[in-house]
Amino acid sequence: MLNFSLKTIKETLITGAMLLTPLALMYSLKIGYINAQASPEMPYGIWGSVIINGKPAPDGTEVTASINGTQITSIKTIAGGIYTLTIPADNPTTKQKEGGVKGDIVSYNINGTKTSLNSFWKSKFSDQVNLSE
């Protein structure tokens, strides 16, 4: 048979509440902080081939992606002139341009030379963009 006094139960409840209240407060503040932050968007993926003078670009040819004149990312081609780029989303909490937002025009350079091909930045998309010089 259990023998609990009303005083023991009351002390247990008060002690439990004293321990749980700060934890609950910390949890709610953390959730509020997370929800207040801007949700990051998924990046835009680009892949394709690079052709220079009618032939696949040699290994190590540099491909860069820029938005509004700001270089965002670059990579070097691999065998057969193949490349892949991941263009991140822009961070809206900074003044710098670190990535794209829906509708931004992405321009491409091959070894520093601007190509005539552009694409529109789109979150969660991957497009084939074959570049030539």
C-alpha cells in the first residue's frame, strides 16, 4: 500500500514545476528564435558541357556563375568538358550578394570570357546549361 501525504505530493509537484519551467521557457525561446529567422532557400543546380572551338573543353577549364555582375561560384571542368555548379540562395539578412533569388539572371564565364547564355535562378531546380566559347 502506498503511503503518500498531501505535503509530500505538493512538494514533489512544486519541485517538478521548478525544474520544468526553465526548460519549457528555454525551449519556447529557441522555437521562437528559429521561427523568426529567415528560412533558407534551396540552391539552384547547373550542369552541362563546355565547348571551346567546337571541341570539349580541356580538364580544368574554369566556369563561373555571376548574378548582377557579382561572381557567386566557380568550378573547373572534368573529363569531356563536363561541369556542375551549385548556386546558393542569397542571404536576405546581409547587404552582400552571396546567391540568387527567384528571377535573378545568372550569367556564365568560361576562363573569364562571358558567354552569351544566361539562365534564371530558381530554388530547388537543376538545369542543363551547355556553354560554348
